[in-house]
Amino acid sequence: MDKVVVRTPDHYFENLPDFDFAPRYVTLNDARFGDLRMHYLDEGPRDAPVVLMLHGEPTWCFLYRHVIPLVVAAGYRVVAPDHIGFGRSDKLVDRSVYSYQAFVDWMIEFVDTLALENIHLLCQDWGGPIGLRVLAERPER
């Protein structure tokens, strides 16, 4: 198993249309692969109900760039991560390590690390099965 991790250079994300959001990062401590940096957007009041926006294949949080301002204007906090392997998040070179369980584990750690509560889930593609499994395993969230 190759534990090599790569990052897309930041300049690839400059001047994207309608994407003026500040990047944020959290470090996930994966026992199999070591520390992995996960990118996310966090917009709106910190004490508002959370809308967790999970993208699917083959996109990243950029997918939600037009939805985020509308949801924030409605009084919600939007948290939109890039799954590991996508967007600004770290990418593992060995493609065989990407599994449904790995994505669920990474997202559970992400939700726990940010201590997200009162979550409303908005998903696209396989962000749905990942998000539903995370919330099923963390019903208190």
C-alpha cells in the first residue's frame, strides 16, 4: 500500500468564477495513512444550524458555490468539505485505498473534529450514502 500523499498546488484554485470563499483545513489522523489534510468551506454564523454539503464524484465543494450564499442568507451555517482525494484535500496516490468505508471514516472524523451539531444534510451523488452513514453512526449530531 502506497502511503504517498500529494496536494494540488494552490495556484490551480485562483480566479475561479463565483468562488471567493476562504479555504479552511483540518488534519485527520488516519492510522493507516498518517495525517491527511482535508479542505472545507465554513460560511455563515457559527451558532446557526449546520447544512453539511457533501459532493460526489467527480467534483468538489466548488459544486455548491451558487447554493452556499443562498443557504447562508436563509440563516444557516454551511460546511462544505472536499472529500479526501478531491479539490484542495490531500490525495493518496494508491487508488486502491479509496473505499466506501474510508470515505465514511474520514467524514466521521471530520464531523467529530469540527464538533458539528444540528446537522442538515445536502448531498450529491455518492455524498448521499457517505453522509447518511455518518449521520446514522452519529445520531446525536
